[in-house]
Amino acid sequence: MDPNKLKQLINNIKSGKISVEEAYSRLKSLPYEDLGFAKLDHHRHMRKGFPEVVFCQGKSIEHISKIAKRFSENKHDLLATRADEKAYRAIKKSVKNAKYHKEARIVTARAQSSEHRAQSTVAIITAGTADIPVAEEAAVTAEFLGNKVERFYDVGVAGVHRLLSNLKPISKANVIIVVAGMEGALASVVGGLVDKPVIAVPTSVGYGASFKGLSALLTMLNSCAPGVATVNIDNGFGAGCMASVINQS
């Protein structure tokens, strides 16, 4: 945020030149902080309800560290996805309360204590154990955004009785995330059994003809079950965000 523009805005409110509502509208789109290599959106929480998220994969350790430090200094909650242990250690140096969720590959840090904002639940289901890392990315994201999460892992169509025995608690959730690789059929099965929105997440788990998740993606996109929407391959973060928006709307 530019200090001069902020001071001018405050003076305009004080003098009555603009209303509080108009000032709030302007604050939503004030300039970002330019670090040269990155432009940090410190006002995203005002627009979206949660702060800007750091995608670590492909970024240098130096850049990740500087971005995390500036978010911390501006009192923003931090969510860094696709983070390895090197990224976590770099963040930890400047953000002392940073926590590493190893299986989800996520680093989180709270600027202040936070409780669940939503009373209803997000259910997260995996077809197999190999799908858990992507599911955990979705779960940690949804929890960080203020949602209660219940996990139901390894209930795929190869033993559909495992799903059916858990169907009652799954059906109580407000939104359901289904994470599956191989042929990706689980999303359609769940979609045909529940009256809640289903977010399908194809994973890159599978043998050669799964084409690193393409098979599951196409199956989910072509689902004949109503109420099933699909995110990108291995995109647990995207599923967690969408589930949060639905759950808190």
C-alpha cells in the first residue's frame, strides 16, 4: 500500500469528501507492493476473504523467503503451497510460527488466532492411499480457510463397499471433494449417491495408460452424475478453495 495515497484517503474521509463505503471500495484496489521479482497483493483478503497464496514450486528459495517475510511483516496469514523442506526452512527463518504440513507440501503461519468460520463440514474422499498427498493439500487448504474437514481415505471403486459403509457421514457434509487417479470413476459414483456438490480432483496416480492423470481428468469431465465439477490434475489447493467458497456462502 502506498502511504501517501492512504493518508490522502483518510483525510478525505475525515473531511467528508468521500463516504466510508466509497473508501472501502477504493481500498480493495489500492496498488500492490512491488518487490521487483514479485508484486504482492496485500488487499486480496478484502476482496476474496483470504490472503494471497504463495505457490512455491519453480520459485527460488530467496524469493520464497522474501515474499513470506513481507506477508508476515504486514500481518497476513501465510499459506505456501507445493513447498519442500528447503522452502519451509527458509520461511521459518523469518516467520517463526511457520508450520510444515509435510504430506500436503504446505507451509502455514497465522498472523493471529483463527477459528472455524463455517459450521458445516467439507468431506474429503480418496480412491486410494496414493491419492492422499493431493487430498491433504485440499484438506489443509480448506482448514486454513476456516472450514471443518472430515477425511475418508482409501474408499475407491475397487472395493465400493468401503465407500458405502461411510456414506452416511459423508452425506452429512455440505460439500464433498473426491480425489482419485487411475480411471477416476469414484467421483461419478459419489455424485450419483449424494445430494451435495462434488468437486472432483484427478490425480497423476496410475499406470502408463492413465497418462499422468489425463485419463482420470477426462472421466471426471465426462461424468454423467449431476452436480460434479472438476479441477485440474493434482490441484488439491484449487479444490480446497472452491469447497471453502461453497461451504461459507
